[in-house]
Amino acid sequence: MCSCGGPNLFGKTSAMTEVAVPPAGRVAGPVLVVGAGLIGTSIGMRLRELGVPVWLDDSDSRAVDVAVLRGAGERAGPGQGDPALVVVAIPPGSVAAVASDMLARYPEAVVCDVAGTKSGIVAGVAECAGPAAARFVGTHPMAGREVSGPNGARSDLFEHRRWVITPTAANSESAIAAAAALAEACDAVVVRLEPEAHDRAAALASHLPQIVASALAAQLEAAPAEDVVVSGQGLRDMVRIADSDPVLWADILDSNRSQVAPVLNRLIDDLGSVAGALVGHGQSDADVVKRLLERGSAGRARLPDKHGGAAPKYGSVTVVVSDRPGELGRLFAAAGRAQVNLEDVRIEHSVGRLKAFIELSLLPERVDALRGALVDEGWEILG
Amino acid sequence: MCSCGGPNLFGKTSAMTEVAVPPAGRVAGPVLVVGAGLIGTSIGMRLRELGVPVWLDDSDSRAVDVAVLRGAGERAGPGQGDPALVVVAIPPGSVAAVASDMLARYPEAVVCDVAGTKSGIVAGVAECAGPAAARFVGTHPMAGREVSGPNGARSDLFEHRRWVITPTAANSESAIAAAAALAEACDAVVVRLEPEAHDRAAALASHLPQIVASALAAQLEAAPAEDVVVSGQGLRDMVRIADSDPVLWADILDSNRSQVAPVLNRLIDDLGSVAGALVGHGQSDADVVKRLLERGSAGRARLPDKHGGAAPKYGSVTVVVSDRPGELGRLFAAAGRAQVNLEDVRIEHSVGRLKAFIELSLLPERVDALRGALVDEGWEILG
């Protein structure tokens, strides 16, 4: 088994081609899943539902036991013959070596991985495996849970989620089709990207937010208890993802370090400018702070809404409800009778009181209809 | 009108005394509200509901017109006599000067402010106003909206919210009672803090998150469109507050710069350590990253839940619903019939599909009951 990392073969920034891959038929088994964690076990469970034979392997024998009990397949062992597809579902730092080993061991199999970074892995396999890399396709199912391991697995984990595949010019058409078939079997939306484009986007949209959430939450660790206790919903929303697995995430961040470091350094520069301006306290300093806040507002406006366009401005209606069973049900039933489509819901519990604020977001032109309907039914509306 | 800033008179870190102030009776009017923005107009509207005479002043005459139309009081003018209470509701950078001017102009009145930082203002008034500062009480109603100005005002803006008051040893008891009565008249929960304790807590719980959200969102401004489009719920939650008013927030951050700069610099140091470790890419570097992620997880666990204790681990049930009117109502009605109390709700719209994922959070021991009830009624449950 080789352990090379290898240079990045994709020097230029590649354009994204977010074109759904055409239906590629059924998954040809048997499928060998290497790594019986959350992702690998979930894939096995889904493939077994479809009747595809699945073999499970993991350096942690107990993880395989759990995955087998969950219905993800049977334990891999001698005499089973060769798989048609190998899914390498292990932390990114080990993928290139294990995938290259699988390509060598099973000379007819297509090998896929499911790690959250792609360039280094694709390049590493190309360097380690040589021409056999034509049978390796990097993929990244964009689904996850705040739990990990086979106990958290579920066969519908990938349903309606994006599943990025990052084929290269070296790939055979049949290998690409096999990767797409795997994603489609899991009811995911297949998105085809260049490896570098995937990693650059992931650095901005996933890896940087994880670092920032963790660093922000880290400031709470040693803070006086009385400072922490006044925190509100804004801070809470920002540190929600700070509860992720430190070992796995350290590996993910390291595996995408060439994309993460530049955008992290740009963020640090911006924060440093604000820190300097706060100490400087002159008129030009105030402009530095204001300019960053303006850029943040402009950047936020670029986030897509659920239909892929820029985020629209929603209106909202905030309702005060008693914090007891059934109240939310009554509220949403009332909203349903008003025939409005809610775009978002936020619940804010008032501190030390038995009340909750429910902020319902909806299209601005429907706000009056919802407010009127709720008032008519006796709800307490703020504003 | 003086314009001094003055040194910080509260050199030592003060302990928080989160003791509710005893009921202090009705608000004695007339009340002069200086600044017809969101907060000032909302206070005026509430006091008018209670029958308290309110006069409104603002350098922007049109803002006063709007506030009068909203029912927040009448325009301040000659011949009205002296107010019993002045509420200075303007951006923090101007509060000390205006409050000191009011103390000099109305020698019997109690003067309060409502700005989001307190030490500099309290110290500034003490320096500018001298012994008259005994009649000034700094306050901070912890309520706000993502809109600003008198059009967004509402009389119930402060209901069930914390309203911090920061009296000093120099204050008269009657001045403290008048400040508490104002907060109570607005149905807020009065919390008494030292000015420095307020500002240190606000820096961590409010001002730092605002800077971080804006800086993170700012990285989206110049990013390629294809990078922005793959962003998910994690990033979206983290930049929600990046849409705040840049001018007001630049002033707030500047007014609390002595508390914000140190915690911002600690955050920058942590981020810089991660950036350095990613470039370094050694074993000790991996430990640096892992350690930050662990600290983040520990810090997040310190956030209080709605009852003031540490945040419990909730269980969750995720339901797939059609993205059309009435579906949420049907879902929550079903949850209500299951007699479970939902602690939180998150809606995630699947991209380009007419489905939404509704994650319902609740006590772990109630998860099975909810899941069973929803399955029985035919809902599509993930996992």
C-alpha cells in the first residue's frame, strides 16, 4: 500500500459544470464498503434495500458488527470473490493510499471515495495508482449529521442531497457511470465538478464556517459564567456547528489546507483591520469598520435561496406562545388555514419565562394575510 | 453641550448582580424621548398606551413626524415645561454629550439612555455633568429588530426581553427606581449590572459575533458565483446577523472598543494558529487544529438553555414535507397530538426540489414517541 500524497495536478481553477449526469442505470454489485462509519454504513443500508450485495470492512471490527446488525451488508471475508464497486468511506487523509490499494487488488473494479475534499485525493490516486486511476472516481455526498459512526447511519441519509462527483479526463465512461449510479441509487442529486472547483467551494461554504464557529465558541470556554449567560440567539446560531467531531474535522481541514488557508487568511486580515481600527479610533478607522459591515451585508445577499436564486427578503410575523405541548401545533394549523407557505421558522425561548417567540418567515405580500388570520384566532402577535 | 469622552472610571472588573430590581411603581411623566428611532419610538408607543405624556425630539424632523403618527407621543416644543424623565435614544457615540446637556437643562429630571454599551457613557456623563450625574442611569434594553427607524417600532418590542440597568454608587435611589420603572412599564425583565460587566458580556455575546458574521459574509462578496451556490445551512445560520445597519454598528463597536478589541484579538490569535498549522502540516500542527475544535465544542456546551442552565443535548426527528401551504400546519398538529414539547425547529429547503426537511428538537426521551406518532400518521421520517 503506497502512502504518497503527491502534488496537486490541477493547477488552474476549473469552471464548475453543475450539469446533472444522465441516469446511469443500476448499481452493479457486489459492492465492497471500506469504512463502516456514518457514510459507509448508510450507503450499505441503502444498497441492501435495493437488493445489491454489500460487503463491509473496517479496521474497527466492532464497527463492522454494528453495520451488519443495522442491515448494511455482510462482513467482508475470504472466498467472496472480487467486488464490482469499492466505496472507500474513511477519513480523507487515508483515502488515496487505500483507494490505490483497492485498484491494485481488484483490477476490474471501479473505486469511489466519499471524502469532503477532492483535489489531493484525486491527485494522490493518480500518482500512486498510475493508469489504474482511470477506474477511480472521487465523490462527495453533501450530507451529514451531528452524530457519527454506524449507529447514526440511515438508508435515506442522502435523499434529496447533493452528491458531487469529480471525474477527470483520465476516467473511463463506465467508471463515471458507476459513480453516478451509486449517488442516484441513494436518491441524491448528482452534481459534476472539477476537483479543484469542489475544494475551493467547500473551503468557503463549509470548512471556513467550521473553523470560525469553533474559534468563536472557543472564546466562551474560559469566559466568566456571567458573560456567557447573557448570550442570545445570534451567538447561538453562529456556534451550532461547533459541536462537530474534532478528529475528523482536523483531518478534513488538513486535507483541504491549500484552499482553506488562503480564505482563512483573508478573513483574518479583515478581522485584523477591524481590531486595528477599534484601537485607532479615528474617522478613517470608523470607515474601515463600516466598510466591513457593508461588505458582509453584500456578501450575505449573494447566498442562494432554495430555488437557486439570490436570497429574497422575506417578511415575518412573530407570535408569542406558551411553552407547552401542542401550542406549536395549534399555531401552525392556524397558519395552514391562512393558506400561506412558510419559508422559515425560528423559535426563541424567552429566558426564565414560560413563553417562546415564534418568528414565521414568508413572502412579504402574505404577511398581512397571516397576521390578520392569527389575530382573528386570538394569537398574541408582536408588532 | 460638552463632547468629552473621558477615561473609564470602572477600572476593575465588576461582578454581575443579576437580581431583579423590586417593582418601582409607575413611570412619572412627562417623558421626553430624544431620538425617534426604533427604540425611542417603541418606548413612546408603550408609554402612551399607559397614558403617560410623551414628547418626542429628533434632529431628523421627519422621524418625529412618523413617530407622532405611530402614536408615540407629541412633538417636543416650547412651553411644555420640564419633563420628569428624559430617555436619550440615539447612537452611543453621542449619548454622553446629549445626556449631560439634558441633565443641565432639566435640573429635576432623571435621564436614562438605551445604548448598547455602558462604561464609556456612564463615565462620560460623570465627567461632563459632575454631581448632576447622580440623576443619570445607563440602561440597555436587549431587544432589536433587523429593521431600524420609527417605522419598525412597536409598543411590545421589549416584552419578556432583558433590560439591563447599570446604576452606580453615585446614583440616587429615586433615579434608579425611575429607570427600573421605565423597563417594567415596557414589560421587560430588569437585570442590574455594573457598567463594565455589561460591556464585557456584550462584547463576547453580541459585538464579537456581529464582527465575525460580517467578516465571514464579506468573504462571499467577491467569491466566484459557483462557490457561493453550494453553501448550505451551516453557513446560512452563521451570516444571518450580517445584514445589520453598518453605520449604527460601527458606532456601537467603537463605543465598546476597549472590551471588543481584546476578545477580537484572542479570536484572531486562535484563527492565526489554525492558519499556521494548516500551512505547517505536521503532527503538532494537527494537534493545534484539533485542540481548537475541542475548545469550540466545550465553549458551545456552556451556552445556557432557556431555563438558564447549560444547554442540554436534545434529540431530533427530521421529517420530509412537501414545500406547500398547510404542510407545516399538518405536521405540527400531529406533533401536538403526540403530546411532545418541541424545543426547536429548523427548516432546510432542499435545493431545486419541492421538499423541505423539518428538524424537530425535543427531549431525548420523547423522540421515540414523536417518531412513532408521525410514522403512524404517514409522515416521511428520515432515519
